[in-house]
Amino acid sequence: MAKEKMVFKSTFAGRELVIETGHTSELTNGSCWVRCGETVVMANVTASAKPREGVDFFPLSVDYEEKLYAVGKIPGSFLKREGRPTEKATLTSRMIDRPIRPMFPKDMRNDVSVVVTVLSSDLDNAPEILGFLAASIAISISDIPFNGTIAAMSVGLVDGEIILYPNTAQRAVSDLELTVAGSSDKIVMIEAGANEVPNDMMLKAIAAGHDEIKKLVSFIEEIKAAIGKPKFAFESKEVPHDLLDAVLGEFGDAFKQALDTNDKNIREERLLPIKDAIHEKYDPQYAETDPTLLDEAIYKAQKVIVRRWLLDEQKRVDGRGMDEIRPLAAEVGLLPRVHGSGLFTRGQTQVLSVATLGPVSDAQMLDGIDEDEEKRYMHHYNFPSYSVGETRPSRGPGRREIGHGALAEKALVPVLPSVDEFPYAIRVVSEVLSSNGSTSQGSICGSTLALMDAGVPLKAPVAGISCGLITEGDRWMTMVDIQGLEDFYGDMDFKVGGTKKGITAIQVDIKIDGLTMDIIAEAFAKTEKARNYILDEIMLKAIPAPREQVSRYAPKQRSTIIPVDKIREVIGSGGKVIQKISAECEVKIDITDDGKVFILGIDQENVDRAMYIVETIAKDPEVGAIYKGKVTRLMNFGAFVEIAPGKEGLVHISKLENYRVEKVEDVVQPGDEVYVKVTEIDDQGRINLSRKDAMNDLAKKSKK
């Protein structure tokens, strides 16, 4: 017998929000349904009773599931069931994971699973934000330890006006796609894509989102107070203070000497004998009871040293100032046969980006629950094990790689030319060659270089940089361009991509309970100054502007618009006409339903020839116009010439030459290509042509 449903209602950015729980998923630790409009999202959370043996981290998994039945679709795959998550679902899983992870106790090792399922979607009420709320509520009312109540809000910017939880129409014209998560007093996550939005406007949008979050947090707290379960006790894996103090006391100076270098390889070499010495001394005491404890103590000891350096001495391990960027380098045109390439280096972080141009039909087809059906710009990010000096086989992109590629994609999409201005599908692949912090921002810089090298007319170049944070109580300080160690032991990785005009992308990862607006404002100011420096002093000196022409190995393109009622004539019965043009001219032709025609080929003359044929078919012949046609058959009285597929006219024998012609075959043969002028179109649509008049007109033009 099903349990009684409990319902809680509130408002959500001016819309009714309904929370239902208690009636489903009885065996979970926590469960709820969230409704807004006709969008329904379910969240279920479970936790293991005890940790798995040997686990030295908090094993949290977050899965956001898009079910195509939610929008009345049957999956298009052969199996007719959902396959691997879409890229958007993967990114939403990451978006939920990042802010909730710091809220769990750091010393807990129980497995926790969060599964968010979209049951119904009306498109206007985006399920991603509702999914975050569902996850937060399910965890809050469960018996799983959780150190805070958080909520999320999406924010748009339409005609300069901030819009909370924008609907489909508003999202389509918004200059900002911002997601903010937070508690009642702090921001715990920011993710954004923007059309060069200035810092001050971005701060206003974040603040507006946080104001709505505070209301949602109060609502969740009411639900928690009404039905929340007592939190279960767990086996703490916190390092004992006496062990940490002992390690720091005996090995602290050795750690300092090992860490004090800007070379990651040297640092790792120096640390190995220290770690061995610690294990040799303390293994007899701790190895059997808790084999992960010593490694955690070693990690904590290094963390204490690095944080003390930064907070107390304003010292960075590589000797830089707090706002100093590591040595930079940029190079373009490294690979001869690709369409565009760029290599960006910042310290020991190095990213090679390669751009490829293709026909518009190469755009990626999307099979998700939203209205987006294709993606013209694709950015893929690869992080091989050799980039961090490790040895393991490649197994395809994981969530981190997908997330970093999506961040770079967000940063660059706002500056790409429209498909009408530049009718290509574009793919950029960023290969991380060496990693010591902030490779995602290196991929933004390298990809800008590659796109400019490929001749993509960007509206403005984009650079990316990260800002770190160290906190202790009310004390805090930020530093620009964090390397791996500062990210590992710090509290924040605040990544910002943008142009000189404004921000195009943000992704913020934090390890603490949240950020104040003062911290966010300082991060914006520092990253803006840093990215402008990178643009002026490094990137634009490597390539000041996009190349005027695409690579000789890239397909050449032309585009036009034809009347919709002429599309059938250009395609032909069974595609015969368009296939013939494509084969003869060695091009690829794409035609959209609204009459846009895109022609791509390696040879520009062939592209021009194909365009000429298409336009000739699409436009009715005009008296006085000159065409290049092909002789199809000869008669005693003249020759028939095809000026376009399906459009044929007669050149009378008297119109073949400027002199008297006795036999038609003395002048032309079937298959000859000739220039002809339309002299008449009779009331039955028959076309009369003149080779003589065409030659005379062309001769006059050449003399001029």
C-alpha cells in the first residue's frame, strides 16, 4: 500500500513550485518530485551503510537522466532506448555535482548516489534548475549528513533587463545564460555563457539570482523542518591532530624545500623520498588499522604549508606575485595540412588546438529533450595521461573532458560569425600536451589562435584565465593564474573567458561553503586585467587578425538564397539534378527548407561553376542574359543548348556565327560548352538563343 503523498507549495521566479514526496521510492534515503508548469523532475538519493575498504575520498556520483518520453519522443537509435547521456545531460550532472559536493562532510567515505530523472518537460520550464532543486531537497530531507541547504536559479539578460528563470522565447534572445547556486548567505557555484557581458552587469545578474535563491532556501528549510530525517552517524576519516602535528613537526621543513619550485616534475621527485620516509616510520602503527590515513596526513601536511605560505607570507611556490601570470607563449600555423592550428603555453600548461572547417551539413545532430536539434560549432577537449606525466590507456572523454570542452565552446560561440557570414560547420579539438593548472582556459586561448589561423572572421579574440582563493575564517586572498598545486590545495578555481568588451564564459569550482560578492567582484577584476594582458602581449602578437583567406586545404564556399518554390527544381526528381551538379563540379551542396544554398568544394572555380548552375536553375531565363551552356543535340536548322538542367533553348543556324553557316556541325558538336544569349522567350515558354550575339557582347566587354 502506497504511503500518503506530502505536498509543499511555493513560488519560483513568479511561478508556482510544487514539491511532492513520500509516495514513491520508499527504499531510498531521500526522494522527491518537483513540478513547475508541466515539467516534472524526480530525485532519488541513496547512501551505503559503511565505506568500502581502502577508499580515501568521498565517493559521490550524480546522474541527470533525460528520458525522451518526457517530451513524447521515441529514441532514434536501433535499440529504441536511451543510450549514453547527451552532452547536455552530462554537463547538468556536473552542474549539480559541483555545488553539492562541498556540502557533504569532508571526512565521510560512504558512497552517495544522486539520480535526477526528467519525467516530463514542457520546454518553457527548463528541467535543469528543477533537477538541482530536487537533488537539494532529496538530500536535505534524507538521513544523509549534509552541511547546508542550497538552491539554484537561472538568469537571462534580454534587452538589458535581468530575467529570472527565462522561458524558451526569452532564452532564444538572451545575451546571458547564467546558472547560480547558493546558500542563504553565499554563492556556491557560477556557470555562464554570455555575449560579452561587462563585469558590473554580470555581478548584478548574480546578485539577482542569489536574491531568489534565498527565498528557495527558506522554503527548503521549511520542508526539512517538517519531514526531514535525523542524520545518520558515520565513521570519520579525519586525520588525527597528533598524527598531522607529528608529520609537520618532523617533515615540515623537508616538505617546504620539496614544494618550493616552479617545476612540477622536480617537485614530485623531491616528494617521493619524504613520503617513503613517513610510511616507513608510521606504517607499523597505522597500516593495518587504516591504510589510507597516512596518505591523507601527507596531503594535509602539504596543504597546511601551501596555505600558510599564501595567507601569511604572500608567497607562491613558484615565486610569482599574487597577480603575476606565468611565462606565456603563442604560436600559429604549426600543422601544414590542417585548416588552422594554435599552440598556447602558460608555464607548464600547454594546449594545442586544431580547427577544421566543413559543410554546414556537418553540424552535430542533437537527440535530447530540448528544442536544439543541431550544433554548428563543436569544441572537443582531450586530456591524455601523458599531459600529467602518468601512464594509463586512453578510454575516451570523461565528464571532466566534456565539461572543459563545453566551457571553451561557450567562451567562443558569442564571437563566431553567423552561418550567413561564414557558411561553415566548425570543429576545434584541444589537445592538452602538458598540464599544470587551468588547461580549460589554455584551450580557450589556443582555440582562438586556431580559429584565427583558419580564417574564421571572429568578432573579437577571446582569452581565458583563472583566479584562485585561500580562506581562513574571515580572512581571504585571491591570486591570478593558479597552477595545479594552488588549485589542489586552494578553495576556488574561478575560470573566466572573455574579450576586451566583456565576459563570454564562467565556470567556478569551490571547495568551501561559498563565496561572498566581494570575492566574486575581485575575481572578475583580476581576471579581466589578466585576459587583456594575454590578448595584447601574447595572442595578438602571434596573429593580429584572422587570416583573410581560409587554408588552401579547407573547402571553399559560396552561398545564396533561392525561391522556396525552386528548391525542387534544383534538387530534381530523386535528387538527380543536385547529384549531377555535385559530381560534375566536385562539390557538396546543402539546401535548407527556407531556400539557403551552401556550396563547398576544394577548387574555387568548381564552386563558382556549381553556384552558376544553381542560380541559373533557380532564376527564370531573362531576355538579354548570357549563359554558358552545353550543346545537347543538333538539327538541320540549329543546335539545342542546355543552359541549366531542365532548361534548353534553340540556337538557330543563322545565330551560330557572324558569317553564313552551311552546316550546324561545322561550328558545334554535342557536348561542346558555348556562351549563348537569350533573344526571345515566346508565349509557350520556348527559349531562343544566339551564340553570335553572346560572342559579340563578350568581345565588347573584354575591349572595355
